[in-house]
Amino acid sequence: MTHWGRERINMEIRNARINETMLGYEDYGVFTCSITFDYGESGVQSFGGYALSGKNPLDVYYKNQYCAMFIEGILKTVGVDKWENLVGEYVRVEQYHEGIKRIGNILKDIWFDPKELYKELK
């Protein structure tokens, strides 16, 4: 059974408000992003931390494509035109004990799953 398959037992879809975002470089020069969701009375949770760039010349094309599609996927799913406009928007979050698997539009059946995007590009 896959890692996510085991977690499906604990899956929960919750509404959340985006209260913080980060798009930039973290430790060791890794280009990444994160989104922090506020669930109201039950606290906050972050999504992201995926390496969106790479220094290996053989991997640059793939990472650049993944980076662009990752950012575009989030923007289209949430329904905004700019990264800066994410804060304050409401979304659905498919959440497991171990973390967030994917995020969805609050009104439409549109989802963004970074692991599915990775599979599509490989």
C-alpha cells in the first residue's frame, strides 16, 4: 500500500483561509514556496516546501517546468492571477495526519496535487 494510501483512512476535507505565503529561497539556496492555512479555532497548517529549482544541469529543464506548473496550478486552483493575491482567499484542503495532500477551489471541483503533477512530468 502506498504512503498516501495508508493515510486515506484519516483523510479529512476542510475549509481554510490562506493567511500567509512565501515564494523564494530557503536554506542552501533551494527555491520553494509555502502556504499557511488557517482553520479557525483549530489552528494553522502549512503546505509546500517542495524544491522548485535544481542546480543539476541535467535537471534544470524538468525543474523549471515543474516550478512554473506548480505555481500556475496553485493560482488556477485558488482562482487568482497573482501570488500576492493568495492571502485572504478561502480553499478546501485535503488533510491527513501527516500533512496536506492537495488543495482545492472553495466552490468548484478543481484540485491541485503536487505529487500528481510530479508523476505527470516524469
